[in-house]
Amino acid sequence: MDLKEMEWTRTPAGFRIDENRIEITTAPGTDLWQKTYYHFANDNAPVLQWTTEERFFSFVVKTEFHTTHRFDQCGIVVYLDSENWLKASVEYENEVFGHLGSVVTNQGFSDWATTEISAAIHSVWYRLSRRKDDFRIECSFDGVTFSQMRVCHLANATDTIRFGIYACSPEDSSFTARFTDFSILPCQWDAHDGQQPD
């Protein structure tokens, strides 16, 4: 994978791209969220992505982070436009736990699905799989065994999409996120073999 082929949506002031590693230093007040519950729209986080027409694939990346402020986060993203995207990350909450979760935004409204994990965890692998306009997000703490976090749909992901990584600090803080172990694989999400479509 050529990391130099990735393109920014909002370039951060602080970043580094080597052959096999990307580092992003976040700026305070950066986030991705649309409307739901909080009733604000935040769309200023740096996003770095590849563009593809491939409709069946999996993307894997390792994230490393040492966050200390509420809502600091980094992870994977499929960012189509300001009102249609998905992301998965660990958000720092306090010294005891963080929120491992995902957000899916369709037509300008976000949701948030989370589970609490130990704040002692500073590294997570993610695997994003695409089957047409449906996606599966998985996570791993060792890079070998992945567990499903979410199956979701992006209404506007019908053809060409962009996918990659992001990092942000919604409040008054900053940290450096590290991304390594990038890989693109044949789709690791098998076709459903149960009830047939209507």
C-alpha cells in the first residue's frame, strides 16, 4: 500500500508520513459529529483516505494513542461528505475507562454505539470490510483475533468511496496518534448464508 496516494480532507498542522507509518497531531476543537442529541454539527477533523471503486474488500490498520483528555480519539473512517460517513475509534473518557465505539452518519444525523474498555489500552487494530454499500467494523487487541463491533449501511456508498484514518480532539487538548500495519485484503466478510433476500 502506498501511503503517499492518500489524500487529505482538512490537512492538520502536525503530521508525518513515512513508508509504513503515519502520525497525526490533533488540534483542539476538532471533531466529526452531526446533530443527533447534541444538536450541533462538527465537521473539522483531519481525515486521510484512499479512493476506490472496489466494492468488496477489507482494510486493516493498527492505531496507537496515549490520550489524556475527554473525547480524544483516533481510528478508521469512510468519509464521503459532511453528512455521510462512518468512523470507529477509542474515545478517552477518564483514567479508568474509554469508549470503544463507532459512529454512522446518514443524511446528516449521527448515532453512537459504544462499549467501555480499560483506559490502560493504548493500541487497537481495526478491520473495515465493504460489501457494496454495507460495511462491517471489527476490532482486535492483538492484530490476530478480530471481534465484530458493528454492521451498518451507508446510503451514499453506492459506487466510488474514500476510506482511511482520522484523529481529533473535540475539547481543549492535543495528542499524537500513530497508524501502522496498513493492509488491504480480499473481503474478509463472507456473504450471508442464512435467510435469503426478499
